[in-house]
Amino acid sequence: MVLCWIALPIFALLGIFSAKYRKLTKESLACLFKTITLQRCESGLDQRIRADITAKMMHTPQLAKLFYNHYKIIAFIFIILMLGSAYFSGIGVYNYVAYGNCNGEDSTAFCIFNVFENETPTTNSETPTNCTLPNASISLGGTPP
Amino acid sequence: MIFFTPEKIRQDFPFFKHNPGVTYFDNACMTLKPQTVIDALQDYYNHSACAGRSHHQLAENINEKILNARTTIRKFINAHHNEEILFTRNTTEGINLLAQSMQFQPGDEVIITDKEHNSNLVPWIRLQKKKKITLKILPSNKDNTFNFAAYEQLLTEKTKLVALHHRSNLDGVTLPAKKIIQKAHDNNTLVMLDGAQATPSMEINLKELDADFYAFSGHKLCGPTGTGILYGKKEQLEQLEPYNLGGETVTNTTYDHYELKPLPERFEAGLQDYAGILGLAAAINYLKKIGMDTISNHEEKLNKIMTEELKEVITILGPEDHKQRSNILSFTIQNLDIHNIARILSTGEKIMTRSGAHCVHAWFNNHQLPGSIRASIYFYNTEAEAQHFVEAVRNIIKLQ
């Protein structure tokens, strides 16, 4: 159940490219809906994800055992991290839109969006923007007149 | 019989070339196809023509091949006549054909065991509701073997049919068919055997067994999917009223009358799966070259390895003795979900097993079990694969 929640945004993103993940997204959504409406999620999707992740960890049996037996706690930690990350990202985006800086008004602290902004190429009015090839003769094919 | 080495035999199966590293232990569901079967299918489509009803040269060629295929299949199960071999899509269709075509009266009794595949349960439940027959469920012994004493008690003068699996897809246990049939015949009762699991690795001799009906599938014995056989004794098939009628089942019709064709055509309505039938014959010829005894001995050898190595740490369904379970190791592991185990085996180790109720839901419901993991072996599996399976299961057990 908890694994379905975490998987939902990932499946939704991958679903843009693959029908397989669209189906999984629907399953995750149905699971989420059932949880919200206090019903039991019986799709088995979380168990499949649990088994698949465990299978990938089998070369380290202790790690696989830890994940297999505590996957709900681990998934909850990831959900909290995901929600926290989403919250702070939201504030950052709001600040950037409102003040031009993701850390708030008058802040000079590092902002990732400013980095992207500074990397935008500027045009110098004295430098021609078109590319010229001196003494070059370009043939476009065909018979000359 | 050819000199048998599974490693060499695997070269006949394109599957292994296309799926390197995969261990296929889901043979009770469907077996892999050798190149000779694939070639037979392709050959049919390269030369296909309307068979059965047309009389041109190409149709005659196909008709002759189909006749030869029917003979091959008849010899495979050692039946008396070609007319006794009916082509179906699979075992399920064979059993349904019988259930729908036999003339039952209210109160007639049908006996099945408590661990029949749904294919040999649901048709009889429907008849119980539609035709008011009495369906009697024969309980197995505690170790899932056949309870002969209970069987004798269930037989009455009203028992019209005993419909049993020959070999169980749940645990691989083979029923004492000859003894069961003798007892039923002493009671003037007919016997139908579901041979889906038995035919892939058992020598079937219907002259000796004396079963009245015998159904099996092609896809479980290296044949194409969508192919199956219902054998019936000639005199019994003639008593049946075909439930599926149409093209090729009649010699002539008026607007209010039809004349049925003789056996077996009257039961084979519509254009048949000729490619599949030829593929099935090719599969049977291939198995005969290997030898049924060789196949069963090899299955027993691998099942022994798996059983002996794991019996202390898993719960085996059916008898612990591997010799009684032919090619099947059906098991659960305490505190671990069966579907998770099968998924870890598949994703992590490329070992394909089956998890769930294996279409024997009634048995699992009765025993209040969610299902089991079933590893089913065939002649192309190797000792190395059996060892790999053992190691993988041992690692999974560490998750507890």
C-alpha cells in the first residue's frame, strides 16, 4: 500500500512513455483511492514491488532481509522525505515567481533557478549573430546559369 | 530411444537460445516447443489449403497428413481405432464436450476427487444445477494420495460417471487408474480420466487401462497451444449427442433435418486447427524418440535433488516421497508470501515457477491455504538448474 503511494508519481512520469506504466499508474491510483476511502487495497501491486526490489538486493542477503521485513517503515520514510521535499520545492518556486529569488525577498543566498538564468546566452549588439565563412563558395547543386 | 543428455536436447529448443539463463520450471502449465514442432506449423502454412471439405489435390494432401496425425496420436495412447480420437482445443474442451454430450438424468451421480482442476470440477457443478445430477466429492488421504476405501463407499448403482485426474497438477500424485477403472466397471460405471499431466511423461496404454474417456492437451507435451484430444471408446462416443454442430459434422441437411457424419467428424465442427494437429503429431513423434521412460526417470532424478535438499526447510504439498510426485514440487515456506517467493525467483534468479491455486481453488479453500509455489520439471531441465533452484530457495528462506 505504502509502496504504491511512492510509486505513483514515478509510474505517472514513466507512463507518459510506456503503456505498461500507465497500467501501473492506474493500479497505484486505485490503491491510493481505496486507502483514502478507508478500504483495503488488494491489488497486490505493493507486494510485487516489494518482491522485485527484494530480488534486486538478494546478492546482499542482509540488506534484502532488512528491506523485505521493514519495507513499510522504509517506504514511510521515503514518503515523508518526498512530501518534505515537495513542500520546500513549492516554497522555493513561489519565492522565485514572487521575488525573483527562491529564498525570499532581498535574499542573496544561492538559488538554483538563478544559476539557470545566468547561463542564458546574452547577445552582444556589436558581434554579428550570423555565421560567415570568408572566401567560401557554397554550391547548392544544379547546373549554374 | 536416443542417448539422453538434457544439455544436448536443449539445442532442439529455440527458447533456450532466445532466453539465455532462464530456468523454466512451469512445465505443468505449458511445455516449451522443439524446432520440429515449429517447423511442422510453418510447413502447414507454407502449403496450406482448405482441408476436410474440398477435393482438390492440396486438400487431399492435408487430409492425408491429418489422417496420419490421428494415427500417430492413437498409437501414442494405444487406443483401438482412429475414430476414437477426437480433436479438441485442450483438455478443458474435451471434458466439457463429454459433460455436455452425455445424457444425464436427474439423480445420476458423478464422482470426482477433492483436488480436481477447475476444468474437471466446474462442468459438473453446472450439470448439478442444470440437470440435477448429484456430484460426489471423494476426499483424498491425508498425504493427498487416492483414498480407495472412500471411493468404494461412494460408488452406488446411480453412479453414472467417475471423472478423475490421472495425475494431479497440484502435487504430481498419480492415481491407481487401472484399479479405479476396474472397480467402476464392476459397478457398470463409466470412467473419464483427465490426462493433462500424465501424458507428457507417462506411457499411456488405453487398451490396458480400459478407460472409457481420456482427455489431454497438446501444449503440455511440447505441442502447440490450442490442441487437445478427447479419446472415447467407439461404443461410448456413439451414445453421445454432439453439443457443437455445423460444417463437417453432417452428411446432409434439409430445412428441418440433419444426418450426422460417422465418428470422429460428427464431433469436430468447423474448420479444424490443422497446423496445430500436425504440430501435435510432430511433438508426439519427438517425445517417442526420447522415450517416455527416459523422460519420467529424468523428472524423478531432478525432483529427488530438489526434494532431498529442501524438504527440511519447506512444506511440501502431497507425499514427501518424490517418487510419488513425478515432476512436481509444490510447496509453501512459513511466513513468506507464495507470490513474493515466485516473483523473487523470477526477477532475481530467472527461475520461472507458478504461484497460486493452480486452478484447484476448491482444494485450497477447503484446506484454508492461499496457494503454493509449484516447480514442475521436464526432460530439458538440467541438474544444474535443479541445484540453482535449491540455492535460490535457500537464499529466499533467509528473508524470514
